Amino acid sequence: MSSPIGGFYLNAQYRKKAEKFELSSKPKLNIAIELRLDDCIILNDSQISLADLECQFSTSQVAIYLHPTVATTGMIRLDCSIKIEHQDDDIAQTKQQLVNIESGETLSTLVEGNERIRLKTSCNIC
């Protein structure tokens, strides 16, 4: 007769292997971000992340949470949530920006159409 605890152990082992395989099959992305407020750079950073895993870029003045996804066509979608520390309430509100770019492309956009905040992104599939 088999032990019910053994079943839980094997299930956990299979789950770990499946998670490890899923992470290894996700594309690696090299993401670069530059954020300007009133033509002054307040964040300029890059990091390597996996597709479908949220990454964070931050300084004492700004925090950007970014969720990258890769479409089957190779297009990269960056879903950004931007929080800027500022005395102006319009700037200090959390902003959302969606960017669609191709690997190797650099794109500059106004955040939520605000002419004071400009986001420049580039992304490469490694």
C-alpha cells in the first residue's frame, strides 16, 4: 500500500520541475528605460528580465513596475506603472503606459499624453 504523503511529495517534485521548465522556456529580455520629467532625466537604467515576469526600476524619485510580454510575432509589449515623487498632484499620481516595440527598437513616448513626462524604452530578446 502506498503512503498518501508520498503522493504529495511526488506532486511537489513534479510541480518544481514544471516551474523550472516554464522559466527556462521564457525568453530573456534586455530592457532599458529612460524617464524624463521636464527635460531632466530622473531614471536611466537597464536590466535583464524574463518575459511575463514583472521587473522594477527605481530611484529615490521614481518607481517603474514593468510587465513585459512577447507575442508570437516577436513584438514586445511593455505594460508600465509609473509612480513619481513630486509636489504636483498631477505628476505624483500613478501613471499607466503601454508600449509595443520590436526587439532592437528604441521608442520614445509621452506618458499618458503628458508633455512633461517622456518615457524612452528599448528592448532586445537575448
